Amino acid sequence: MQQKAYQFIQQRILSGRLPGGSLISEVSLAREIGVSRTPVREAIGQLVAEGFLERVAGRGAAVVQLGRDDLIELYELREALEVYAVGKVARQGPQPADFAAAEEACEQIRQMAAVLESSGRPRLDDSEMQNFLATDLRFHMLLLRMAGNRRLMKVVGDSRLLIRIFSYRREGHDAAQLHGIYRYHREVLDAIGSGDAARAMQLLGEHIQLSKQERLQAYDRWEREHELKRMIALPQALLERFNPAGIEPQPEAPALRGHSKPRPRR
């Protein structure tokens, strides 16, 4: 029951149905899932420990609100661990079944790019983007599994899931991005297959760095748009604080001679 509650809440967070800052209600969640409050409470505790939720004094728990620095730290963690793992795989040789599954995931991304180009649409829609994120996650987790370290998989998996929260602050990928990701994935696999650990590590490091830059740019755009919307919604009293000089509006221009306003009848 606890695992069922955990997966339910985690999926709500990752799907954006529970955005950052949302308070978590044990009662309503228990009712939706069809369990008692105890497994829900245990699931919340696990999600707090993993960084998806945070405790709020006097209010229970809320979905964590990740910032720009959090995004940078998560990508730095990914780069350190995944680059190490792919070097290990290239040196020791991959498991054939996992390597074949990674090649399949790689090919699926190429097919996504082809379908998008044939559709004439500029970007993936929400559903397609979710499919891409799941496929991309599977590719990277297969690389980690080939390294044979379960704890490393857990740490990187949790960091990747946290990063996915940011995906709802950006547009879907275009065809050029999908082709670029496919090329990196394909070349990483080729380097692993040939036993070239240095090249595999270099390529994966570049790939993660590029992904980090794109995410930071998307996050910065989201921040600017969010701030603009907040400014538009400010009440007049607060707007006056941004006009401390008290600049008066320009008076209405006087009427031109011969075009004066008619006087009211007595």
C-alpha cells in the first residue's frame, strides 16, 4: 500500500498535476488512492527524504519548488556519476541484452524526429514530450545498469526525476534537438561498443552539458515570463511604489481653434 501511494503521488508531481508549492493533503490522497492515511503518510515521508516534497511548519508537506541553483547542482551530480559509469561500461564491456535495449531506445528518438518532421509541426506536443522523456530516461538508466551499480542507479534516477519537474517550464523539443540527442546517444553507444572509454566519457559529458544549458535557458525564460505576469497583476498601490517621483500623466491637448466643444444648452 505504501508503494502504491508513493507511485501515485510521485506521478502527480512529475505530470505537473501537483506543481511546485502545492500542499499535500493526506485525507484527499488517501481517498483518491483508496487506502488509509498511514501508507500515504509513509509515502510522503519517503518523498520528503528523496527531495520531491518538503516539510512546511504547521501545514504538513508541499511539493518542492526547485530553483536555478538546484537545477545546476542536479546536472553536476548527473555528469559526475553518469560519465564515470559510461567509462566503466566501455572498459568492462556491455551486457548484450542491455546494450540492445539501449540501441532500441536510441532508434526510437530518431523515429520521433522523423515523425515530427513529416507532421509539419514545429515541436513535440505534451504527450509526445512525455514519451520522449520516458525514452530518454530509459536510455540513460540502461547505461547505468550496464555499469552494474544499483546504488548509482538510484541516485541518478532520483536526480533525473527531480529534473523532470523543470520540463513543464519549457516547450517540447523540435526536430533539430531530437536529431542532436540521437547523434549523441548513437555515438556514445558506438564508443562503448569499440571499448573507447575516453571517447564515451567525453561524448556523454558534452551531451549532459548541452542539456544543462538548454534547461537553464528555458528556466530563465520561464522566470522572466512569470515575473512579467506578476508585475501585470500588481494592484495600483504597489505599482505606485515603482513611480516614486509621482510623475503625473500628460494633460489632454487643448482643442484646436474652430473645433471647440459645443456648450451645453441652458
